[in-house]
Amino acid sequence: MICTLCPRRCAAVRTETAGEGFCAMPVLPVAARAGLHFWEEPCVSGVRGSGAVFFSGCVLGCVFCQNGRISRERWGRPITVARLREIFEELIAQGAHNINLVSPTPFVPAIRETLQPPLPVPVVWNTGGYERVETLRSLEGLVQVWLPDLKYVDAALARRYSGAADYFAFASAAIVEMHRQAGDFVLEDGLLKRGVMIRHLLLPGALDNAKAVMDWVAGTFRPGQVLFSLMAQYTPQPGAEGLLARRVTGGEYRAAMAYMENVGIVDGYCQEAGSARAEYTPEFDLTGI
């Protein structure tokens, strides 16, 4: 396979067992954990948990990633398409409200195969937002809930922190495509059954970027179309420097919440200000794999 799945389009040669290019992943999935996950937004985790599968490799290079062991270090276990389908079914048998695919983009062809026949619960595409519209269109009809980050409007910030100066151009187009496929969000008994929920992690010293993100969301979608989640859980990672060496201040987060209200974003969530806790980073110990 000559890979052009993500916006980097690095044309890496990827086989079933080996990979090159930015993500350095093979064609067959590599994963580090599968289990019931209770730390998503309430409409995703519910009371029984989201059936989260954490894939290795990533198409972004975020220096602040809390899942660095699997995203940057690419740690995990290779599995077959058949085994991935079994994992989905095992999670559903445990009571998962949905199947939550975390950073799945490098494995789109294999995942398409695993989603036939359709699962009896919604499929959640949990992504950093750096996606090609053409790749998302290949998933049409297979994903019910889209859970993208919208990390940056600021190109300089995107280059510095994620090595992707073109992030906003691709992420904004991807989110519009996700909404085209899923339509306006649908909640049933407090659970998200279909639709798009856009996440933004407030970064230290990046309030202007957060405001620009919310301006775009409010200017692109009407109330009732998408959900928005403002997150406060940024945690400095080992070796963090400059602004990233500290947490978000209470003043920064209060200002972001006030701006969210002022621009008219009413559908969604504001994370508790004290949410930068260790349990948001699961143990990548091959549980469930």
C-alpha cells in the first residue's frame, strides 16, 4: 500500500506487518488497550462506559500528547482484522454503549473491513481532527458519532506544537464533512447516538487560539447541529518547556468558558477546572488486546 490516508500524504510503503512514513504503522492494526472507558463526555461514556480501543501511531506529532507512549513511541500489539472485530464484540458483551476508535486514521482500510456487518451500537471516530475529506468519505455509513478535536486556528501554534501548520485547513474541512455524513446530533436517554462533538483542549497561554476556534464553530454551525466540548485537562508532560510547562490557570479557563457563552455555543460541555488528573491517561498494558 502506498499511503495517502492523512493530510501528510507521505506516500509511505506500508505492508501488513511493517510501515514507513510519519506514523510508521503497518496496514494491519496495532493497539495498546481495549476496555470500558468512563472518562469521555457523559453522552459518550454513559453509565456503562464507552468501548474504547486505543490504536498506536498517530498522524499528528503533538508535543503535549498524554498518550505519548502509543502515539509517538508507537507501542502496542499487532492484531488481525478478525481479532479487532472480536474485540468490538467483547466490549459490546461487557455493556459498552458504543465502540470508540481512538486515533484510528492509519488503519482506515482494516477498520472498514471490521465494521461489516454493522455493529449493534454506534461507532465513534475519536480523532485529533487532522483528516483528509477523501478518507472520511470512504467511511460513509460506517461511523455514527464523530469526535474530532479542533486544536488550532493559529498556524504558528499548530506548527510549533503538532508539526502541522496546515492543521486548521484540513480539520475544519473534515468537521464539515463529518457533519454532512452524520447530520445534526441526536441524543437518546442522554447518550449520543449520531452526530458530531467537537473538542477543544485549552492550552496554557493560548486563549486567543481557543477564542478563534469557538468563533469558527459558532460561525459555521447553528445551535442544535453539533456539540462542543471545552476541555481543561491539559497536563504538562515530561520535558515540557515554556508555556507548556505549566497548567492552564483558573483565569484562562474562566475566560474561555465566558467566551463560549458569549458566542452562543450552548450545546455541549465545559470540563471541570480540576480535571487534569492521572486517570485521564489509561494504562497502556494491552488489556483487552
